[in-house]
Amino acid sequence: MPQKKSPPRTPSEAQLRKRLYFRSCHRGQKELDILFARFAHEVLPHLPPTRFAEYQALLDIPDTQLLAWIVRAEPPPPAAERGLLKQFLQLARR
């Protein structure tokens, strides 16, 4: 008799925070790993779960694009004037 599969479990808020923190520290480019680790340490503990998708979108921005915005080689998009992207760029430029 086949076993019944249990429905997939939804990760808890703490698990999602841990995943976001791990991804922040393991992007691939050491310089951004360091910046994102610092940003995650400052922001993630206080970030409401409703903004996890925004944080994930920030992590999905390619490294080369983020670096170009940080060093002002390219202007950031209008979205950089608000939200987590603005906070990240401010921290990265300190």
C-alpha cells in the first residue's frame, strides 16, 4: 500500500530569516558578501515578514549591477529612492 505524502510544510518566520541571512552571506562575490552580511545583521532582525519578498528581490539583483550602483558608475533605478535598496546603498557607501 503506498504511503500518503504529507503536504509540504510552510517554513516558519525564523527559518525564512535564516535562509535570507545565509543567502546574504553567500552571494559569491566576497565584497558583496561582506556588505550584505552587515546589512542583514542590521536589518533582518527587525524586518517584518511582509517585506521578506522585497529583501529576496534585493538579493536577486546581479552583483555587477549592484557594484555599479554602489560606486556610482551607473545611476540606480528610481526604486533606489525608497525601501531596502535605498538602505543597502546607503550602508554600502558609508
